[in-house]
Amino acid sequence: MSAAAFANESGTLGRIHTGELDTTHGAVLYLEDISVSFDGFKALNRLSLSIDVGELRCVIGPNGAGKTTMMDVITGKTRPDEGSAYFGQTIDLTRMTEGQIAHAGIGRKFQKPTIFENHSAFENLELAMKADKRVRRALFARLSGAERDRIAETLRLIRLADAADRTAGLLSHGQKQWLEIGMLLMQEPRLLLLDEPVAGMSDDETERTAELFLSLAGKHSLVVVEHDMAFIAKIARQVTVLHEGSVLAEGPMAEVQADPRVVEVYLGR
Amino acid sequence: MSRLYGPSGWAALGIAAVLIAVLPLFLSSYWVTLLGKIMCYAIVAVALDLIWGYCGILSLGHGLFFALGGYAMGMYLMRQIGREGQYQSELPDFMVFLDWKELPWQWWNSDQFWWAALLAVAVPGILAFAFGYAAFRSRVKGVYFSIITQALTFAAMLLFFRNATGFGGNNGFTDFKRILGFTIATPETRMALFMITGAALLGTLLAARWIVSSRLGRVLTAIRDAETRVAFCGYDTVHFKVAIFTLSAVICGIAGALYVPQVGIINPSEMSPANSIEIAIWVALGGRGTLLGPVIGAGVVNGAKSYFTQAFPEYWLYFLGLLFILATIFLPQGIAGLARRLARRRA
């Protein structure tokens, strides 16, 4: 990272970004002709995808189809060799750092839950909350009534209202996953990217996660990458199937499942 | 106020304040000096704990910040000697000895107490800020950070060993006569220094308590536990780490400035790498991530040290090493952790 880019990043981190996202044409994310290759291997090959505001989109595909690379491009972790990635109409993701993209309103949940194990569930959400995040502000910060309400509301949403004061490290695996989703929600993202959110969850927890996602759709735009087909069947409206770095099929779950090409590369096996 | 401590916490703090005010009236001057010195060490231990115990950054260069605070005060004390030195010169003795004709630039304004007090906090603070910013920005972490802080204090020690640096070379400063016009060796001055040091220790504990119970404190522990996650939450972790490192160094500077008039000497050996490691031992033994633990650790180790170095001087280092190993194996949370476990068992 160049010195100038760094200065820019540290200058904007910690400050609140508001507005800016222009979704007048109904889409929150546009990917167009994105290509990424690693040492000659084409991880993404002219991938195009568009996500509407409030949509819950499931992305499936066999291993190596490019699902994680796609997430990396959207969050700025990987730069595309070609193509464009826009957040709303105007925000060019290919020119931004990871920190700037997070601030602009794209939240990402990784496969392995990372939460603050020694803090309570409540404190985890407090730290994640959208607020002025500079050092001096943090020293004098007091939670307002409205902020407490928001945290309580999120705790209810992720089913941790009874565990608010429990140390996060003591929560079950599923509860940790929910807590991390809650932390993302506290940042008021416009787009949530979720990478295998139900991996390692019990059936009961998977069921509840499905309910949670369905209740989030509409308020937030969600992109869910998942292997668990039973889970996808429960929540899917629009499904995108990736294969060898590009979109193989797209449409409602039933339609995609019936597509012979999809059956051949993925579902059939 | 009630956010910081419960009623029993405030009561304990009040008792400590009364003890600090009353004790020196009943103790011999040997004990006043020894306890005053240990309280200075306790301040340093709390400062290291703020960054190590709460933010997970082990600095093995805190002895340097302590020594710099000491040197700042030492310069003033040297000037207070006036013409009463060996050579009856306005200049400190070592300068006469080196055949210097005037004070070098570093000594500008050094006859002013306020200037010494300012330097004692500003020099460690500015050094820690610059060093910390460079290191944390380059993402130097973990054991690598510990190693470069060792190198920093070692380099500073070599620099201060040189006569040309202008701080008395390997002899450093000693033979102080007065502070703010008061004769430094009288029981009254010693008592006053003891009380001021005690007040500084309580003040440090209060300030540290305030920090760790604020959102800033929660961000620091979060950085210790999952730094990347903190960055994803939108915090610039470099700023937080630089801030706490700088504050920690400033507190060490204050402790050093209080230490020098009480022990009557400052020399570059205070900057030796082993000294900084010993500070980490106090904190580890007392209990990282607690505020009272480091105070207890500094007290226990230094109390034992002053006994051992008189009774069996050659065995002290073995004993210190043994203490550290035993603490690491049997008391991973230190003495404070043991106390907490015992309290829980009883409850």
C-alpha cells in the first residue's frame, strides 16, 4: 500500500459515512465482466451479477466455482484484473480499500465466527455499533437510551436477549455465528455478505438461522453463499449458480434445480 | 464516579490514601525510602499492564521511559546543587571534569522545576508516540514488537553511556542536595516525596480504572483478542495502540521523575534490557489484565529483592527466575488471579 493510500485510509477510518449510496435504479450491487486469475488459474471469468435492494440472494456452486473470490472482490480483498464492481450507481468498489468498503455499508461474515470472546454479547454489539470510532470519543462514550434500545432490539433479533450479559466465549457455536451477524447488523450495512453461515450448526440452529435471514430480507440486501442445500431450499428466492468462475444459471430455486446443466455440474453429483 | 468502583472499592482506596498520609510518620527513613521506591515501581507496573494486560502488546522497553523521566528530573536536581559540588562550579561536576565550559543545549532551562516536570512526561511521550506509530503502522506485532523495544532501550543505554551525550556517561547523576530549595536528605522531604508518590500511584490506578471501564478499554481488550475484527468494525487500531502506548510511557516518565529524588541516583543501567524484563515479571506475577495485580507483583518482587540482596546476594537472580517459572506454571493469572479463584471457591 502506498503512503498516500494509507494516509487516505487512516484519515477516513473512524469517521461516519452517511448517504452517498445511490440505489435509484433498484440495484444495490452490480458486478460486470469481472475476471480474476491467480497464476494463470481463472478464479472468476467474466462474472456478471446484480443484486436488488432488499433482495435475499443465494449463491451456490461446487468447490472452486469462485464463490469466495467473488466475495473477496466485493469487499476489496482481491482486485479484479478486469471488469467493474459498483455499490449502488456511483460507488466504485474496485478503487476502495477494505476499510472504506466496510464503512460504505458492505458487511461481510466469514466462515469461522470471530467475536470478542472476553466481552459480553451486549458489549460485542456495543463495539460494533455505528458510531464515532476515534480514540477520544471512545474514552468519553456513553450509551444513549436510543443506542441501548437498538442493541436490545438486535439481541432479540439474533435470539440472544437472554444471554446479553454472558461472556461471548461461552456461547454455543450457533450463538456465536448469530452474534457475529448481529455485530454486522449494528453497523447498519446496506449489503450483507454471508459465507457459509450455517456450517457447523445443529439442525435446530440452522432452522432458526433461516428464520432470521428471512426476517432480515427486505430491510437489508443479503448475499448468502452456502453448501447446505436443505438450508438454501428453505430461504432461497433467487439462486445464482456459479461454475468455473462465471454464472451458469440464475432464477428461482425450482427452476435452477431443474436446469440440466446445473444438475450435471453440481446437484446431480 | 460510582461507575469506577463499588462502595467497598472506594473505601479501600480511602484507607490506602490515609495509610499513605500517616505511615511515613511512623516508619524509619529506610522504610520510607524503600516503600517510596516500590510505589514508583508499582506505577510502572500498572503502566505496562495497561498496554500488555489489556491490549496484548508486550513492551520490553518500559525501563527506558522510566529512565528518561528520571533523567529529566535528575538534570534539575543537578542544577539545584549549585556551587556546592566538588569543584564549586555553576556547572555539574562531571562537566567540569570533562573540561566543558558551558552547559550543552540539552540542558537549556534545566534549572526550572516546571521544565523538568514537562520534560519528564514529554520526552517519553514523544518518543513512544513516534516509535509506536512507526511500529504499529508497519504492523509490527507480538514478539517482534517486544524485541525491537528491547533493542530500543539497549540502544538508548549505549547512547547514555557516552560522555558526549551530555548526561554524565556511565556515572549518570548523583550527590543531589536540594529539590525546590528543600534539603533532599531530611526526613521531612522524604516523607513529602513518599506522600506525593503514593498520591501518584493512587491517581494512576484511578486513571487506569477509568480507561479500562470505558469503551476505549473495551476496544483495547478487543484488539488484544481479535484485532482484525476490530478493524472490520471500523476502528483504526493503529490509533488506539499508539494512544495507549504513549500514555503508558508518560506514566512511566512520571514514576521515573519521582524515583530519582528518592533513591538519589540515575545512571544508564536503568535502561539495561534486564530492567525492562523485570518490569514484565512484576506484572506477570501480580496478574495481567487486573489493576491491583501489578501493584502487588511489584511489591512482592521488590520486597523479596531487598531482603535477598542483603541476605543472599548471589542467589537473587536464581530466585527471581524460579519465581517467574513457578508463577507461569502455577499462577497463569498471577497473584490476583489466585485471589479471585479463592474468592470464587468460597462463594
